[in-house]
Amino acid sequence: MEDFNLFAKNSMQYWHWGLDEFFDTDYYELMEVMNAKKPEDRVQDPMKLFNAINGKG
């Protein structure tokens, strides 16, 4: 619970959210957004790498 409260505090401090905004936001959707990775940091298809190395793609 303490981590959740810290997340709420950081949301208010850095994003300038109020408590209503924080508690009205869907937690799981917010976690998906916060954990989104840049395309170059995502897990890649090993077959694409294999084909690129072998000159097939």
C-alpha cells in the first residue's frame, strides 16, 4: 500500500494531478501506459534477426 501511496504522491507532484484525477484513473490502464517501451527496447522476433543475418529480410 505504501508503494501505491508513493505513486499517488509522485503523480500529484510531477504531473500536477489532484487526488480525484489519480483515483478516477484506471490503475491497470495507467500501468500499461507507464510501462510502455520504445520500439528499440521491445522484445524482437528472433526470426527477423535470423533472416537479417542471413540476408533474407
